[in-house]
Amino acid sequence: MTAIDSNQTAAEPAWRSRTVVRDGVELAVFELGERSSDHPTVVLVHGWPDTHHLWHSVAPILAERYHVVAYDTRGYGESAKPDGDAAYRLPELAADLFAVIDEVSQGVAVHVLAHDWGSVQTWEAVCTPGADDRIASFISVSGPNLDHLGEWTRERLRRPTPKSVGQAVSQLVSSSYTAVFQLPVVPKALFGAAMHPATWQRLLTAVEGTDPANLTFAPTFRADAVSGLRYYRANIRPRLANPDPRSTTVPVFEVVNTRDIALRKAIFANTPRYTDKLWRRDTETGHWLPYTNPGYLAEIAGDFIETIRGGEVSPVIERARRRGENTSVSGKLAVITGAGSGIGKETAILLARNGAEVIVADINLDAAETTVAAITSSGGLATAYRLDVADQDAFATFADDVSKRHGVADIVINNAGIGFAGHALDATDEQIRRLIDINLLGVITGSRVFGRAMVERGLGGQIVNLASAAAFTPQQGLGSYAATKAGVLMFSESLRAELAEHHIGVSAICPGIVDTNIVAATEFAGSTAATQQQLRDKMSGMYRRRGYTPDKVASAILGAIENNKAVVPVTPEAHAWYRIYRFTPGLSRLMARAKLF
């Protein structure tokens, strides 16, 4: 499979043009590359208010290994603009797509990549009986099936819950502009006067973070924006009011942009009902993905097409296959350090249960493999790696290996850590250095090596760092340990600010007294071997009696990922200590004088 530069962009392609006529409507068709058995046809379908120019950065990348065809859908660009709204109903648009396919495919089923209204009309096509004879696969970007959306809306109105009502209201607000588009005169006057390529460019740059160099528009842009309003008037009300949801046998890949200004991700929840060949990828990207990240879109589309053709399956596509309900981490790659036991192990199992592929890293490879066995025995995806987080060179090599074998991580959980207690003056230099190397530098290194890859990819992500309630709870005998955890907390807060513009969240998890095996390996400064064991037994007994188990912390970590929480105190005492330190620090200092052991 040919490698693709995910950052590649291109000038306007050297399209070869032709005309396809269906029922007297002329459709302007544009091609790149030649079709062959090794270069199957990919048809690109644009939405509003674009033309085939939408694909000017995507098409040349795909053309390196495919015969690429784009066309101006009716009402846009160089294609005809029939009068009236009826000519723009979905069955007519689907018939246009089939006509283009028949003209360019030489009788072989094609792959379709569609965006916005292009995706809406392709959904109509793939749900037409016999569609799989002409369409081999469908990559859908920012465009729902209107019948599925109508059914989704009706279900939420019939059986309202706070969650379902919130989802419906959120989508209603996002789609409120379509109500204006239904009006007969106002939108035409508005766009006729104000819709200018420069205006649209400024809007997309502000909303999407688009590089203006990636934007290209047809000379007919203003007229296209007005003409395209007929798509809304012809289809929105009738399909949402009287949905007729149908199924498809065509393999479908849904690319869901979680920062889409027009479409909430919840509206795609019903798709699994209507196709048993579904892949889905959620990323922190906006509506106009063909503009903002053309290399990524071309790469993932190509990888999916190769999967359908029976070629090499990329790990990203393998994770994206949907076999159950979609969750916030479905199809994502999660890397967890210290995942051989305790909180790391329970988090790995929980994320895998929710559809993530998990990289289980631990200094004890046998323990990591035990965690992997627990995941794979239930049908999850997981791989074990040995990793000493204190070894910065090994950490960098590990991150590189993960990226090459599995892809760029979507979630990184820097969980590995050790316990250390006793008076700071009794600790040796070696003990302090080891504590800092693992608890603080290990977190910083993990955040940096994986964070760089996330930024370069440009699709967002989540970094979760395990701090502790000790980070804001000064105590005798835990000062050195607390210092490393306070460092993790402040580093996480600062990194969160640095990575916000890249849509990468950073969370600091601050557990309190949790029953894990960390105490069994805790060193106590200035203690003899016999005293060490007595102190460990004493603390272990206290933690066991507390009875707060690691799986509850894992649930808090999942919640932090889902909601991009900045600081997450876990356990009631952690919440209490956090507020005492914030609002009455004097009391916190007074409490610190109490001896723990």
C-alpha cells in the first residue's frame, strides 16, 4: 500500500472534464488518473455551498493510487440548474450519482467519498435496492441519512429523557440556520448580497481554523450558494417529518467530526441499525474536513478502500469497525503506563470494554500480559509492552514503536508511579532521584513524546496524568511523594493551556486512599528492612479497610476523557482535601502536622 503524506496539499488539480447527461440535465464531470485493476475508481461528491473545487487538496493525493472522479452536482458550478425545488429531491440526486458512476466505471462498482449534502444524497443512493452492484464502499463525512435523522428525532420526542432532550435541543440549535434556508425570499436576498468567496473564506478560517491556502472556490460561488438552497427546501421538511429509514448492504465508513458546527455526533447513533458493515471514526475536527485536514481524509479513505478490496488492513480501520454500541472511546487507541496492576489495569479493561484498543505498558511484562489476557478473553484489542518510564530513551522508542505498529494514540494515560514515605531528611539522594524520575519525569516524558505526535496529526486527543490527593494535601512523611504529585498537577494544568489550541485535552486525576498494591512496594526513608515491612503492613491494612477499589478510579478517568475535565479529585476525602487546601490553606497546614506513622 502506498504511503501518503498526511500533510500534503495541492494546487488546483489538472482535471480532465466531460459532461454526463441524465434526463436532459447536464452534469459537469472531472477526472484525474486512469482506471485500471490496480487503480479503481473513487467518486467524490461535494455539498453546500461547494463544487468539485472542495476536493482540490484531497483528489491529487487519492489520484496517486486511484482513478478519481468528481462532479458538480445539479445546481452547482458548471452543471445545469433546473428550475423549481422538485428537481432537487433526493431520488433525483441519487439518480445523478448513478448516472455518473455508470459513465465512468466501465461496469465495475466504485468507491464513493462524500461530504455534507454530497453525503446526504449518497446515503439515498446506497439505500436504493441494488446499490452494491455499483457502489463498493461509501465514506461519509459530515452528512447524515435524513431518514435516519428523522427517526432519531422522533424517538427522542416519543420517549423523552433529560439526555435525549438535551441531544435533540443541541442539534436543533446547530441546525437552526436551515429554518432560514426554507424561506422563499430572505436567504436568496441575503446570499445574493453578502455571500462572497472572501467572506466565506474568513468565516471558515475563523470557525474551522482553516489555512486560507487550502480554500478554493468556483467562479460561480455566489450563484451556487443561492441555487443550493433548493436542496434544503426540497428535502429537509418532508424527510424529517415523514422519515422512511431503509438499510444498505454497502460497507459504510462514517467520519464523525466532533467539533462540527452543524451536526452533533449523537445524531449518528442509529446508523448501526441500518447497516451491518459499519466503520466509524470520531475525531476532534470540524465540518469542512476536506479543507482543514485533506491528507488525513485521503489517507483514511484510502485505507478503508484497501480494506474493502481485501488488501492490508490498517490498525486505524481495524479499530473503527463497529460491532456494538458506539461509546466516547470506540475505535480509539489508548496507551496506559503502569497498566499491569491496580488503577492502570482496571482502566485498561474499562476502556477496552468500551471499544478502545489498549496498549498496556508496564515495567513488569508478565503483569502487562496478564492485563492483555483479561481484555482479549472478552474480545477486546490489547497489546503488552515492557516499559520503564524512568528511561527517557526507552520511552521515546516505545512511543515510536506504538505509532508505527498501531497509529497515533488518541488517549494517553500516564499512570505509572511508585509510593515513597518517611521524612524528607532521612531519604537518600538515590531514593529522591528515582521517585522524581518515575513519578514526575515519567509523566512529563509520556506527555511530550505522545503529545508531539498528536499535535502533528492535527486530530486532537486526550492526555490523562495520574497525580494524587497528596498534590494538595501537605502531610508529614509524604512530602517528597507529594512534591512529585504536585508537579504532575501543575504540569498538567500548564500543558492543558498549551495544547488547547490543538484540541488536545489534559486531565489530572487525583485519587485519595485507594486499595492498590502500590503500598506493598512503598519505600520508607530511614527504616530498616524489618521496620519497612511493618510499616507497609500497617498502611496496607488501612487502605484495605478504606475499601475504595481501583475500578472506581478507572470510571473517574473515563469520565475525565469523556468530558475533558481539568482536575479530578477521586474519593470523598480527596474532594474534601482539595477544597480545604483551596479555601482554608491554614487549616490544611495545621492538619499536616498530624503523624501518619
